[in-house]
Amino acid sequence: MGNLCLDGYARGTCPHFPSDESTPDAIELTAACETSETITIRYSLERNYLPFTIGEHLFHWTSRQWSPQISDPMLSAHMEAYLDRLENLKLEFERERNN
């Protein structure tokens, strides 16, 4: 069946998945609102296919800071990766638009 570690919801199928029951099975992220100064990212931490924590953080483009600060290292890593992906998609769009 292949390596299920990268397919999401890997609890019980991936030997690298944390055994801690408080660890989410998945983190869902979405950009909710963006201005030239900020972007709001909403998140949902899921366990057994249901959200157990939801929230949002505002990212300030100029200061490169989150408000409120993200205290969970795992959520922070996912939020930063998501933001990087959004920025790369914007750059790619701009390059294609200018060609």
C-alpha cells in the first residue's frame, strides 16, 4: 500500500507519527482575509476527523510577525510553511502575468 506517513491521518499507520494522543491527526489552514498590510490565516487542528481546536492568527507583512504569537511549535511550522507557499504562488503569478 506504500508509505502512509505523508498521506495525512497517519496515526497507527506510520511508525514516525507521535504516539501522544493530544497530537492532531491533521492541521487544516486557509487564508481568510488579506490586505496590503496583513493576512489572516485560520486553522483547525483535527483528531479522528473532527476539529478539536480552531483559531486564527494575523500576519503583519512589514514586521513579519504573527498576532497573537503562535506558541505551539508544530502549528507555527505549519503556518510558516503555508505562508511561504502563498508567497511563492504570488511571485509565480506575478512572473507569469508580466511575461
